[in-house]
Amino acid sequence: MSKYAVKTLYPDGVESPYRAVALPMFASLCLTVGALLVLFRTWDEVPVPLWELLLALATGYAFAVLGRRLGRRHMAFQLLRLVPWIPAALMPSACARGIVAWLSMLHLRWNLLHDGSARLYQSGASAFDERAAVFVGTVLIAQAAQLLVVHRCRLLTIGMCIFWMPVGLATGGFSPVGAALLLAGTLAVCVSDISLHLTPAAWRTLGILLSLLVLASFLPDMDMPFAQGLREDAKQQVHKLRYGEETQPDGELAKAAMLHSDNHVMLHVTSGQEKTLYLRGYTAGVYEDGAWVPLHGMAYTGDYSGMMRWLRNNGFDPARQPAQYLSLCADSDAESNDVTVEAVWAACDELYLPGSTSELRGAKAKENSRDSTNKARGLFGARRYGVSELSGSRPAELTVAEEWVNDPETPAQQTYLANEAVYRSFVYDNYTEVSDALLPTLDRLFWDGYSGENDGIYSAVSRVREVLRDQMTYAETPAAAPEGEDPLAWFLTEGREGNAVQYASAAVEALRAHGIPARCCSFC
């Protein structure tokens, strides 16, 4: 068999010793600087001078190159790569606290942007700790980029690019220039040959791509409100196709007139006992911008991080708390009642359950990590399901605590009280907040002249009912508030005409202003 010698030839016909250095340096610096730009965009107000950053970058990269070059002569020179890590070895605790502070910052940015409830880490990092972490991170990124390039680890290089770009996008720290550099470095590794050389055509392609991406970074951002509007329109169209026309305001006071705009039967409900039942649907805890929305994700961080899961693991479900309480009362006259709910025209993705629910049958509820609306599992939700509920004949506001609440007699009662104390703290911290703009109006309208001698839930609720009955006018299709006016403030001061949406909203805010926790729910 004939053997042929293979030699790499380049289009320019020049063999320069610098060619083996140019591409690795270009690709490594692109990857390093791109990753650092994302790092600094996601880490607000890091007290690191530019000279320290450049020193860390140069040190990490230089010793990585020296270790590789001299390591060809003797393996011991490979240890030169570890020289930049000596400061980190002398202060490991500071570096660890700084890294935890960055992770906590990522979680905080995620929570603010995506209404999340990711747990924030308690690092107690000082400015020195953060600077130490930045030094370590810069050295690590620089050396990792150099290793990936010189060994042509294409998959790992792509993985590095894929890691940093989503981190920036997900936390609001996306850097177009950083993305351009990461892509350029990744492409340089992917299109180079085994000797890490690029043809002039490949260099021109990379140059054009890099120039276009950098130029794009200076263009104005897209009209995000317009894009969000398109998404909302699409969401509403899907809802109409799946569930029919929208007929419920779902917390938006501006849509209150829609409450009675449709004559369709929403639910068929049958009960084994003759009693008044309220089926709870949409549940919200924050009034902002004229609408009731669920509690924000930040409410479930800090002391309340993982609270809902902890309560559920302890057998305590806030949605079923009234029934659980009555089941522990030995002399309660409450009897279990079977209720069947069939969604006719109502949305099937929500479960409409009595506030006194003790058991759900025929449907499965999604595991709720928040104190909000009960959602049904499955692609098409739940059309028909059964509920066991436990409630007495006395209205909820007249409920009087049993003696065992102060002196529990059984382990079940002790466990219930321990869980209820945790949930009660959460309730008072989140369901008593009132808008500063509304508070003076609420105090003047509802609580001026109110006698607190026999103050309690029943007395306060009676006061709210009295004010709404005497000073407001009920209308099924009330006129909308003028543009730019808060719908609830307008209802209480100027309009004074509304339906159940405005009445319920005013009642919730009035009770909160008096220190009584309340939230807004849609009932059937």
C-alpha cells in the first residue's frame, strides 16, 4: 500500500509562528470578555476597580498559556496554572461568601422579573468578599476559556456559550456585546481546523458576524409593551377558543361591567344539604394598577420560603383550614356535606371549591406553591368533580374559638395550632397591606366615628356593610372610571356606583385598613 505524506497548506502561502497564537488568543478573549460582561450585568454594583479586573484576567490567561507552553518541556511547569489560585487558597471563606452573594443576586433579579419565589441565600458578604469572588471568577473563566480553545472542545465551548446567555436573559442582565463575543469565540473554535488555523475567508466571516452583532447592540430595544400586548391578545384568543367568550373580570375593576354581561349558566352545583355555599374561584391578594392580582413571588421568600410545602407536608392546607378546624372540635354540630360541581360555561382550568372544603374527588388539583387560586391538573382541566365540605350553620364572622385553642388536648390539636401560627403570621404580613393613596379615604369613609368598644370581626364587617349600603348605589353595569383614575378610588369618592366587584374590593381594603387581614376572591 502506498503511503502519502499530508501537509497543511494555507491560501496565503505563509507559515508564521504567530498563526498558532492568534486564533487561540482571539477565541479565548472573546469567550472570557463575553462571559464577564454577562457576569457584571447580572451582579449589580460590584465594587471592583477596572485595574483589578484586568489584572485578574491577564494573570489567569498568562499563567494558563505559560503552563501549556513550558509544560511541553516538563510536566512540572503545568503547575504554573495554579499560581493565580494562591490568593483564593488563602481566603476561601471570603470567596465562598462572595459567590453565594452573586447567586443570591441572580435569584433576586429572577424574582423581580418573573414574579418568582426562589430562595435568597444569606451570605453576609462584604465588599472585600465580593471582590475576592470576582477575582476567582475572572481567573476561572479566563483559564477555562483558554483550555477549551487550545484543546478544541467544541461541545464544552458551546455549553459555555449556552450557559451564560440564558443566565443574562433570565435575570435581565443580557448583554448584546457579551453575546456577540461569546458567539464569535464559539464559532472560531467550531470552524478552525485541527491546527487551530483559520482561512482568510473564515476570518472575514467571523469579522463580519462580530461587527453586525456589536452594531446590533447599539440599536434601540424592541417595543416591549407592543410585544406584551400581542402576547396578551393571543392569550385572550386562546381562552375564547377553549372556554368561550370572556365574561369574568378576574380582578380587573375596569371590567366590572362584564360581571352580568352574559346570561350563560356558569356552573351546575348540587348539594346534599340545604345551606348557603360560596364557591371560591380566582383568588388575589394585592391591589395594584386598578386590579387584584395574586401575591407576588417575593412574598414567599425570606422567612416564608418553602412555607406552603412545609405546611402541606405537615398536613395543613390553608384552603381547607375551616373544615380542618371544625373536625378538631369535639362538640361541633357540623356534618359532612357532599357537593357536585360541573363547569358549564366557566373556565375548566380553575377549581371552584367551597371555603369549607375537606376533600376533593373526581379531579386533581395542581400542587400550589402559593396561597392562590386552585388550578386543575390535566390539559383540559376538570369539567365535573365532587367535594366534601364541613361547615356549621353559623356565619364565618360569628365563629368563636373553642377552648382547646388556648389549651389543646390532643396531639392533632397541638399540630394544627403550630401550623396555624405559621400561616397566621404570613397572613398578617401580607393581607393587611393597603395602598398609601387609598388609606386616608378608607379611614375617613369607614372608620371615622366608629366605636371600638365591642370591636371584633363581626362588628367591623357590620360597619363596612353599613357604609356600603348607605353611601353607595348598587348597579349591575356601573360606569367605568375616567381614564387615568384609579377605579376603586373613583368608586369610593366620585362614582359611588358599582357592583359586586367594586363592593368586594372596597370591603377588602376597608378591613385591611382596620388591621383585619382580607383578600379578594371571585365567588359563585
